[in-house]
Amino acid sequence: MTDPAYDYDLFVIGAGSGGVRASRIAAGYGARVAVAEEYRVGGTCVIRGCVPKKLLVYGSHFAEELQDAANYGWTVEKMTFDWPTLRDAVAKDVDRLNAAYTNTLNSNKVEHFLERATITGPNSVKLASGREITAKYILVAVGAWPVMPEIEGVEHCITSNEVFHLESLPRRVVIAGAGYIALEFAGIFNALGSHVTVVNRSETILRGYDAALRDRLLQITMARGIEYKFNCGFERVEKQEDGSLLVFMKGQPDPLHADAVLVATGRRPKTDGLGLENAGIALGAHGEIVVDEGAQTSCPSIFAVGDVTNRVQLTPIAIREGHAFADRVFGGKDTRVSYDCIPSAVFSQPPLASVGLNEAQAREKLGSNVKIFTSDFRPMKNIFGHRPERGLYKLVVDAQTDKVLGVHLIGPDAPEVLQAAAIAVKAGLTKADFDATVALHPSMAEELVLMR
Ligand SMILES: Cc1cc2nc3c(=O)[nH]c(=O)nc-3n(C[C@H](O)[C@H](O)[C@H](O)COP(=O)(O)OP(=O)(O)OC[C@H]3O[C@@H](n4cnc5c(N)ncnc54)[C@H](O)[C@@H]3O)c2cc1C
């Protein structure tokens, strides 16, 4: 397989979720592989995404557990929270994972260059240090990057890249956007005691999720003290002498006072300055690399996987795409990625999770041939903790075939429950199959098989 005409069989740009998986699998098939990484091996998920975010969610969740602890007989005296302790512990875990991912590359004999790479031709890349490298195949796995608004004072705002490194816990946080990243950080800061205001240009939060779940989340988070300003956009951000910020919004007379302003209004494929034009690689309307079903770009020797293709911006998808690419190009296997029934979650507080068609999508597809089953319940844990919040579980069913088309959950541990339910939806099980399954009692998950 090895072609001596090139320095490597595969050169991967970006050592994130997709790039590391593709490198490791390709090397396992005997390919000579190198990868370039401009920041830290592990990529967004490990270094400044899913993992550190989830650890902050865990850290902030103690607030709720401690509040509810009294009825369970616990007296917690002098409850205090220290942001630098949590921040530094999370950073330490990120270091551990960064080392583990680097070890994975080393143990699979994947050479890595800790510098930026750009494409200079169909089979060549240039490293920031000036070195030119040739490869039979190039895989672009550079991920995405936060989109910033073009407003005065934007340099005073932070993104999810910086939020993990804040010097102190902001007393007042303004968050732009109402997607999953915005609402996850809204939940974290709210639980840690900051005053949170979410500013969104429309009235819709979490586009794509079932409306009933979105409403429930809005209702609960408002009751928990998160403020929402809908149909609002930032005009400018001003820094005050004391370091605090004023956020001026279009059409609003009074600015918001903040100690941190987090912009979470979306992530764009990181294709700028990558030299894609040197290989004639076609881009889509949002700067994404256009690929076919086999991850091949318009240049036959160059492939792309993960967020840079802007299909589904999730870690497990980038990993599967990287794996399938390596299987096909180096392993002679026809591995394909299925984009059907991808489960996803929002680690808001409470969290929500979803798989398959939501009610609106099912009705659009099947008209009146849709049956909806819901369970609107107050989890035992919430009742005992004197917490009024209710969970909501929803099944979307094809009335003709009885197939469960979607499962949508909001409530404690919803993502943990959903992963198992996603297997049933992916397998095409029916509502009758759900009904035939004996409840696991007492659990919240049992609601899934008790809806009639
Ligand atoms: C705050 C946050 C929370 C998230 N939470 C979740 C979650 O809970 N669940 C989930 O599934 N997904 C989550 N995601 C999304 C997930 O992180 C991405 O979908 C995933 O990391 C995409 O993998 P990738 O391989 O495409 O790119 P990345 O993991 O982003 O890797 C790309 C790598 O390429 C490097 N790079 C870029 N340009 C160059 C260059 N020219 N030369 C060399 N290196 C370069 C980058 O530094 C980066 O390390 C989250 C993202 C964010 C930002």
C-alpha cells in the first residue's frame, strides 16, 4: 500500500475527535500517518468542549444536591463555592486527557507535529515552521470555530474557548444565543450563583428539539432565576473603569450590566486561510467543505470529516466519520456512517435529550397518522427534595405501523435514560414493544414503558 513517491500515506490536519480516530485506524492498517495540530491534541471535545463542560455541569450540580440534602437528614454548614478550585481541577483533567490522546498517537506510530498546517496542493501541505510535506491522501479534520458578531467592543466578549479559564466567577453573566452551548453555560453559572441573562435574536430556544421540552426548560430555568431577553441583538459592548461591562442592545434603552459576556451564537467550519483553493476544494454556503458520502472532497486525494463538513456537529459523528474514512481508504471495507436516529442531549439544568422525529417533524411527514404519548411527572427525587419541577417524557409514534419514531425527555438524568431508548428507536421497535417491557421500579426511566 505504501507509495514511496510520498512522505506519508496519510496526512491529517487537526488532532481532534475525527482526526485522531482516522489516524489511529489508518495506522492500524499499516499506513504511514502524520497529523498536525495547531493547539492541543484531543481537539474541541476534550480540550474545550464536551468534557470540560460536563465536568462544570457536575461541579455546579452540587448546588442542587446540597439544597435538597436537608430532607435526607444532612446538615451542611458553611456551604461555599470556590471557582478556581473547580476550574483548576477541570484543567488538570484536560491535561490528563491531552496526554492520553498523545499516547494513543504514539502507540499507534502516528507522527505528530504541534503546529498549524495549510494545504498547498492535492498532495502537499506546509507546516507553520515552513516544512513542506507530501502525502498520498490528506484528511481535513480542522473542526469549527465560534462565530463572533461584528459589533463595537466585541473584544470584551468571550466564547466557549475562554470560559473555562475565567479568573473569577462572574457575578453577572450575559449570554448571547439560545443553542445548546448557551443554555448549558446558562445552567452552570446560574447554579454556581451568578445572575444569568440570555439574549437571543428570536423567541426560539434549542431549535430542532421538541417544542414541549423547550417550553418546559424555559419555564423551569426562568423559575430558577435565568432571565431571557428575546428578539434582541447586541449593539455594542462597553468596558467600564472597574472592569465591568455594559451590553447595549438594539432598540432597548437600558444596557445590561455584566462581569462576563459569553457569545454562543454558533460555530462555523474553520476553513479560513487553510489553502483549500490550492487544491480546488469546493466550499458550501457556510464555509463548510463539501464532501460526498465517502467523505471525499472535490479534490480526489483530499477527504474531510467532522465539524468542518457542517453535517452534524457532534463528537460521536466526527469519530464515526474518521473511522469510516480510514476503513474505506486503507482497510478496504465499505464502512458507512448512518445519520439516521442520532441521539443528542442538552446538559442544561434540568437536562433534556432526544432521538428521532419530534412531534412537529412527524406531523409534517405523516400528517394525522401520528400518535403522541406523554408522561408529565414529578420525579420522586424532586418531591422528596421539595422541588416543584416536573419531568416530561414524550413518545412520537407512527399511528399506522406503531413504530416509535422519536423519544424526547426532559428531567433529571434524561441523557442517561435516552441513550438506551435510542437503541429501541434505531432498531425500529414499536409502541407495543415498549408496552411489553416490564417497568424497572422505582426509576424515572420506567415512565418510558408506562405511557398509555
Ligand atoms: C463548548 C462545547 C461543548 C460541546 N459539547 C458537546 C457534547 O456535549 N457532545 C458532543 O457530541 N459534542 C459536543 N461539542 C461538539 C464537539 O466538540 C465537536 O463536534 C467535535 O469536537 C468535532 O470534532 P472534529 O474532529 O470535527 O473537530 P475538533 O475536535 O474541533 O478538532 C479539530 C482540531 O483541528 C485543529 N486545527 C484547526 N485548524 C488547524 C490547522 N490549520 N492546522 C493544524 N490543526 C488545526 C484544532 O486546534 C482542533 O484541535 C461541543 C463543542 C463545544 C464548543
